[in-house]
Amino acid sequence: MIIEAPVYRLESAGNSILEVLDDVDAVIFTSAKSFELSGFRPQDAKNIRSIAIGQKTADAMQKSGVHPDIIGNGTLEDCLSSLS
């Protein structure tokens, strides 16, 4: 029998993404939870390309009013190649 289960838990590191947004051109959210913990707001997306690693993350972003510029196929490699 094979059982698939998550083996990690995402917790905030205590750093704020909002402190560095002036210095970046794009941000990739790798999960819905990482987006929710980030504090990223619709107004932050005005000058920064926002990227969702996949559809589930994009759905969470859109629910908060942030419409991702790129929705990847679930891999960082896809997201990075879409930026090129």
C-alpha cells in the first residue's frame, strides 16, 4: 500500500516581503500558504510581476485581489522560463 501525505509545514520566518519589494522586479509564490503569509497586496502588484507556481496558488492570489501575471505548471523552472 502506498499513501501520499504532505511532509512539511510552512511557517513564517518572521521576515516581511514588503520590506524588499522596492528592490525586485518579480515575485514567485510557490504555494497558496506562502502567498497568504507574505502580506502581498493588490497595490504591491502594480509595479512587480507576480507569479503563481500553479493554479491553486493563482486561485488564492485572485481571491485576495492579486491577479498573477504568470501561472506556472507547478515547477519553479517553468515560472523562471516564463519570465525570460
